[in-house]
Amino acid sequence: MTMKERLPDDGVDDALALVGRPRTDSPRAEAHRATPWPEARAVAARAAGPREPVRVPLGQGLGQVLVEPLRALTDLPSFDTSAMDGWAVAGPGPWRIDPEGAVLAGHVPAAGLADGDAVRIATGARVPAGTTAVVRAEHSRTDAAGHLHALREVVHGQDIRPRAQECRTGDPLLPAGSAVTPAVLGLAAAAGYDELTVRPRPRVEVLVLGDELLTGGLPHEGLIRDALGPMLGPWLAALGAEVLGTRRIGDDAEALYAAVTGSAADVVITTGGTAAGPVDHVHTVLDKAGATLLVDGVKARPGHPMLLARLESAGEAPGAPAPRHLVGLPGNPLAAVSGLLTLAEPLLRALAGAPAPVPYRLPVGAEVPGHPYDTRLVPVVHRGGVAEPLHYNGPAMLRGIAAAHGMAVIPPGGARQGQPLEILDLPWRVMSAEGPGGGAQGVCFT
């Protein structure tokens, strides 16, 4: 549906003239329009295709997704190397030690070995021609005559990493669609890469809305601390986004319109302003921006006023690239987390070209009350193969999610103890569910 289809046809051309006017939809109409939770996630996952691939220096690829399979550009290792510090030896011992010689990593051996010869060698060094084994330093002794003796049986080829032991040139190492982790960067470097072809991280800007928010100090006189500003940027970065910044905007429709239409981000994330209060301007601003609502409310608790919109133009910001999508999160902290997991995470994954995580279920450790009609998302910790629900799971609370490993998906009507439930993992893991916060909270519902 488009915003103009949703708003009443009252002949007002400038949608900002509607600021402050109550929305005319009844609660029943609101509930009817809301999208079921599984469908909302599916819509978000289909809302955008992956961004165009780019080639980036190896050091800039972290957190992105490979567009092409990673194939070895060289044999690994590219020559026979010593796996240990010790002695390169040829033939059976004891061996004559070259008192002047030593083979170091990064150096080409000066000469090969003849049977009965031994030369010191460092880990990672290229073994001289003729070497039949490497004898570890701790497994050897030398005598007064300058001969090397092995203290253990020497097996042909021992402690030598032969050329191409790990892979040969052209071997597939990782498929397209693999996430670039620190280990992948190391593998790519070892395999000869200076650049990677990746899907760039989606660019995201966060707009925190509300006149009542403080950025420091204690709450006072009706003002509260902004919890979402410090949380959302790092959370989105953990989801793979490039966060352009977090801006705080008061309850000002014109300022919000300018920020939304002038953003250079692929996705704009707003907090608050998605309901029908006198200063909830998100719907009005989307209408003026010519947006198309893909999801307008979700049958989920907490977070049912969340929304997803596609922005069609740059509006009043000439030359500014239009953000492709806007995700409207509720203003309550845990409700905002629900919106992140429901709409933002699958949208960002689609933009990055990343594969969907494999869904899994765990039995719930206690009975969980449910909403009569909506899906409920509840913070849980994993303990002994069971998802234990946490206290402090109200829409405005963060104490539960701060200690959680994930969110359990509670179907309408609730879940009985032991019932397997889908778990949405968080993009990090707390140190221990029994540690600070987790053990103190307990696992029973109130």
C-alpha cells in the first residue's frame, strides 16, 4: 500500500499539514492492517536485492560477503617448508653438522644436502634440496665430534610441510556468499589475494527521535536518557552494516523530513514516532516523501508499531542519493530490538547478499505466557540445551536482553514448558548466562 492510499482523501496536498492530526484508523483497523510476524520478516528479506559488487583491498573486506568463490592463486605451502625449529637432515644418522650453515625463514638455502648432512633450520624455512626429514631440536643431541644424533626414530618426511599440502593452485577454498571473517582474510592473504570482490556493507543512518531524550546525566523533570542512540549503531554494525552516523532529532516533522530525504544511507533507521500520537510524524513524513509502505505494523509483542517503507525519491535534497528503505522502530528499547530482529536484520542481510541463518529450535525451560493473537519475542539464555526465559522483558526494559543469548519466538497463546521454540540469535554472545546479570535475574516470569 502507498501512504496516500492509507491517508484520508481530504484534498490536502502538503502532507505536513496533517502534523498533529490524530490518525483516523480505529484500533480494530490497525490490528487488521498489521502483518503477521513470519510474513513481516519474509517481506523484509525480499524487499531489496544485494548491492552491486565492488573490489576492495584485502584489509577493507572484513564483514562483507564474497561475490565470487575464493580459489587458491598459489599452492599452499608454495614450497616444502620446515614445520619445526630443528635440523634438516639427509639420509640416515648420525649426521655431519654444517657449523656455519643455518636456513632461516624467508631465505633460499645456499646449497642442497648430501646423505649424512645436517643443517640448522627454522620453522617456516624452505627445506634444502635433498632433505629427507626435520629433526626437532628437543629430539636431538650433538657430540664432541660435531655429529647430530636423533633421540627418537626418524621417519622419512617428518615435520616437513610438503608443497600444496593445504591446496593446489585453482582449488576452491570458499564458496561465493561466504562472510569475510578475520580467518577468511588470513586465508585469502596466504592464497595470494591483494583484493576481494565483495558485496559492500549496507550503509545505515540512525535517526533518534524525541524531545524528551537526554544524552547525559540522570533523568529529571520528565526527561529520560536516550538508550537507543548508544545501542543501535553498534548493534547494526554487528549485523554487518556500515553505520554512517546517529543523529538526534526532536519531535519536528520538517527536520525529520529533511533528514530522511537527504540521507546518503541505503537504509534509514528511525526510533519512535511510528504510532498515532500527536507528535508521531513518521507516517506523515513518509507520505510527503512518496514512500511505499511494505509493512505497516506487525503482529508482534513488543514492537507492533514497527514499519518498513521503500523511499522512491530524494525529495527536497537535490543531488542527494535517496535511501532505498526506512525501518521505523518503536521508541521503547526492547520494542526497538524486536523491530531490529524482525525487519532490519533480514533487510540488511538481503542488501549484503548474505545467506539466511539456519533456523533452529530449543525447548523452553518454563511456561511462557503469550499474546492472544500476536507473536511474542522474549529474551532467553541457553542453559544445558534449554532456552531459559528471562525476567525484565517489558517493552521499555533492556535488563533482560542485555544478558540474553537470543530471543525466543512465542506463538500466539503462549508456550508450555519443554515446547520447542524458534530462537533468534543475537549477533554476539554474553560472557556467561550465569555471570553478571544472567544469574541475578533468574528465569521465572512475573
